[in-house]
Amino acid sequence: MLDELKLPADRASAGFPDHPHRGFETCSIMLSGRMEHADSMGNKGVIGPGGVQWMTAGRGVVHSEMPVVEEGLLHGFQLW
């Protein structure tokens, strides 16, 4: 599945709070804005414009992805 995220900064506050991952992989690509990600294993980071994150998640991991954008556009893709 290919999911596109494209929102102006003033509408990009909700993000994707804590949610479980159960044995799948995602590839996230940011074109503009930034996404902060963290998981229950203590991993965290920020993906910025032009950044790519490949994630393999096993069963039992809780993950969150929250926007870090103050102006402009939050725009990216995630391949599942």
C-alpha cells in the first residue's frame, strides 16, 4: 500500500499517536516538513525533507509518528 500525507502546517497537528506494529515493514519518505518517530523499544528520530526511513517492526512494538512542522506543508509518502 502506498499512502500519501499532504497537509498544510496548520492542519498537521494530529499525527499518528501510539499504535501497535505487528510484524511488517514500512518505508517513509518526507518531501517537506518533518516527522518525529519513536517506539516502545527506545528508538527515536526525526525524518526531514529528503529523508527516508526503513522500519521493520516485530510483534509487540508500539510506535508513534508525530509531525514537527510550523509553517509550509507536511508532505510525504509511506510504503507498507
